[in-house]
Amino acid sequence: MALELKKSKLIQVFLLSLTVIIFVFSMIAYRVSLSKIIKSITWNSLEETTRLYTALFDLKIQQNFGLLESIADGFSYIDTTNQKSTTSLIQHFSNQSDFSTLYFADTDGNTFGNEGKSFGNIAKTDYFRRTMFSATKNISRTVEQDSRRIPSFILSVPVIKDGQISGMVCGILNLLKLNNTLETYFKDSKGSFMIIEGNGHIIFSNGENKSSYGNNFNIFLIKNKSCKEEAFLKYSEDLRNQKNGVMDFFYHSKRRFCSYTPLNMNSWYLLTIIHTDMIDTQMSSTHKLTAFLASIMSLLLVMSIILILIAERKTEIVTNRNAGLTKIYDNSKSIVLDIDLVTRNISYSGDTVFVFGKEVTQSDFQQFAKLTKKIHHDDKHVIAELKKSAFKQISEYTAEFRLMCTDGEYYWFRVNNLPIFDDQHKPVRCMTTFTNVNKQVLKEQELLHKAEFDSLSGLLNKGSFERKVEQQISKNANQICALLIIDLDNFKMINDTLGHSMGDAVIIDVAKKISLIFSIKDILGRIGGDEFCAFIIFENNMPLSECIMHLNEKTSDLNEILNEAYFNDDKYVEISASIGISMFPEHGTTYTELFDRADNALYNVKKNGKNNYIIWNEDLQQGSESSYSGHNNLDKLI
């Protein structure tokens, strides 16, 4: 009996000891796993944030380029050799932009800024040579200092006048604008950011790295052995290949997380660095908690209680995580798909009711195809590519598509497919997310619309009009088209007599009337203050005689509808329209040729009494003094 009791106790001690050992090792594994999970979540969040602010930074640059292009367009209509006119135009825009300084540079590099101030000769600068040589917008490769000694870079846009470069408009944009944009995020995360070149040279920085990392971040990492060799090699390789990534390094024995993403300018990179003090504190608290539980386990040696506590604790963690994950995806109306590549079954989490119109927890791939039948017809290829990446290529896949949801509206979703492999590197599962990005995509489309369309008239702006006409010409080289330049007569009197608000109302009214005359497939734009353009695209295989008849009707209707008097109290001004026309491909095969000849025809309309239209011919080009009517020229073309 005693032997049996002793044996029983030994068994109990053995079981309790085994339970304690298993528990201790479980706590160690839990600590390691939790550290990896927290690090992975933090890295992903940091990387996404860096990409977002890189996009915001690029958008800020493009917005400022748009302003400089508008200013350059204004310079194309004035005498840039007249310093007074040049200074006046610079003065007008100086207080309406983010630039700390605006100035005009002539073809010799001489500069004229606000109040006639000169900024010296810039002929030897890299951005001057690149802008004047390529006739395209540029960003300085080096960081300068503006009048307040703030690190800045320079944006430059060429001024094109009569097809020739007559100078360039430059704007100095200080990097504090970027600092203000990112400050809120980094304040909360106790982080900092900096812009570096591909070789690691620090262009601009804020926070603790103003002096801590010296002039070159790469040299700092090497000299101080701040990160592992393999991490530094990957980081260097990414910088050479313009890739983004995340790494950790140590600064004064304190860990930092660093995310790097290429900027779309001069091979520069945006680096975001956050402290890990809070994460380390959380990890320390977790470690202390697990040690405390292990001590309790060792002291009590009660296997049943420990097993219950462990079970309850794990159940609570899993429940909280699942509840939190469900809440996140319910709030964003997104879903997660867990695809078993072996059984080809799919498990769902998230708001499937909103996305698919019904509650779905399990399905096979054929049923999934039925669930996505309401995908937009232009985006059907996304599901095909997703199937290929999940079952054939076993690769990551990201794309965006539109899906009609429960409310009958199309929503934009971003699909991300991530394959998961077992220990033998065999694919066993895929984690696929459908993330609702509708607001983000609609915002991007709104920004794109603002960049392409004139805000007052609602028609295409000058650059977008030219680009779309060139695209049409390149796609349909044999299709007959017509370019019309429409210039309002007496519009200056509207502004001078009735006021600028009435002038804006007239522009809006004229744009609506022009839109009524032309069809939806024609290209319409506002290319100047009171100057509009229309590009008529005739039907395929329509004979030239019918095209001319159609053009005659449209132009006559346009002259008639735009001939109107506008009133303000007891004052009124009557306006009309002068129209110059050129035909494609008879009068030119490029936008520049068509525009120059239509502009030449417009000049002759203005010279011969206005309120008429003329189609270009060789007599006009030779400077004939004869008066040409639209009908005469159309007859000649026939």
C-alpha cells in the first residue's frame, strides 16, 4: 500500500513537474512569438505610413508644379524682356503659393523676382541646364537655402512662347512644408524622418537625427555597427534598386525601427524612424507577467488549476483577438479569406453581408466565383489573376477592383493575396484580404480631375487638352478631325465694365454653351483667360464633303449662340466669338501644326471684323490681305 502511495505521489510529482516544465517552455515560446508578432505589426504599420506620406509628398510637389505651369503659361502671353511686366506677374502669384520665393530666369540665366529683386545668375545650375535643354519641368538635385536659411529645393518649369523657350519660372520650396505635413504622426510615435540620397547622404532631417547621424546615414550605420551585416546589405541593395523596405538598428544602445521608401524625384528616399521604447516597455511588462505566472505555477504545483488558467487565458486572448479583428473589418466593411490550397476550401471573416449580400463562413472556389459575379465588368480580370496567383503561381498579388455591394452601389476594394508555406516550403494556404478603399480611390480620382480640368469652366485645362488631342491623333491617323480656337470678342470690357465676378459667370456660361454645341466624343478645353478650344472627331469613313457640312453647321451655331449681351444693373456689354479652324490631317499631323494654323486663321478673323470663323488655307499663311469668310474657305477645302 505504501509503495502504491509512494508510486502515486511520484507520478503526481512527475506530472506536476512535467506540467511546470511544459508551462515554462510555453511561456518562453509565447514571449518569442509575441515579440515577432508585435515587431511584424509595427513594421507593416510603419511601412504603410511611409508609403502614404511619400504619396502625399509627391502630390504636394505635383500641385506646386501645376501652379508653376500656370505662371509659365501667363509668361507666354507677356513680353518677358520687360522687367516691369515680369515683376508684376511674379508679385501677383507670390502670396498665393507654398513657395518661399518665386522668380523668372531668362535664357541667359538672369533672374527677376518679387519687387524686381535679382537672385543672381543661375546659368550654371543643374536645374537650369536640364530645364532649358529638355524643355521639361525639373527639380534641383541639390538642396539650397532660401532667404531664411531654411533647407529648400527648387522647382523649375520652362516658359514656351511661339514654340520657343523664352525662359523659365522657378519656385523655392522649403522642406519645412514636408515637416509640417508629417509632424503630427511623428509627434505621436516619438519618431523622426529624413530625406537621403541613394548613397546615404542626408539632404534634410528633423528630430533627434539633425546632428546625431552626421551627414551620411549609411556611414553612421557602418561606423557604429548599428545593425546586422545582412540587414545593411539588404538596405543598400534596396537603395540601389529603388525599392522600399524596413529594418531595425541601434542608436546609443536603444533600438529603432526605420522604414525607407523612394521619392519620385532625383533618386531620393524618405526614411521614417520611430523609437521602440513603448514597444519594449510592453514587451517587458509581458515578460514580467509570464515570469510571475511561472512562479505561481512553481509554488502551487497544482496542475489542474494551472491548466484551467492557461486554457482560460488562451481562450480570452483568442476571443479578444478575433473580436478585435472582426470589429476592424466590420467597421471598414472588408473581409479576410483563408484559402486552404489542399482542400480548396475558403473560410471567411469580416462583413460578408455588406460585401456579398449574405452571411458566408465557408465555401469552395466555385461558390466563391458566384459570390463575386457582381464585380464590375471592366475588373473581371482581377478575380482571374487572383485565382492564378493562389492556385498556379503561388505568389503575392495586389490589385484594385469594383464590386457591387448590398446597397446596389459599386465600391472599390484592394485585394491582397499572401501565400503561406509549410516547413518543406510547400504551399498550404493563402491569406487574402478584400480591403474597402473606396474613399481613398475616390479621393485620388477627385485629385486627378482637379489636375486635368479647369476649375472655373469645368473643361479640360490647356495641358490636358493638348495631351488628349495628341492621343487621338496618334490612335486615328486617318480619321478626319478639326481643331477650333474660340476667342471671345470684347471680353475685357466685361471685366472692366461689369466686374470680374461677372467675367467668371460669363466664362461658365460660355463653357456650357460650347458643351451644348459639341458631342460627348469631341474634346473641349479652356486654354486661356477668354480662349477655348474644341477638337471635333468626325465619324469613321465620313466623306470630307459631309465633314465640312457638319463643321459649317456647328461653327455657325456656335457663332450665333455665343453672340449675346450681358447685363449688370444699367450696364451691359455685348460679346461674340472669333473662331479659327484647321483640319486634320490636311493642315497638319501634329497638335502644334494644327494649333499654329488655326491660330493664324483666328488672327485673320480678328483683323477682318471679328464675330466670324475662318478655316486656314495657304493664302492666309502667305499673308494675303483678302477677306475670307468661313463659307469661302470651306468651299476651297472641298
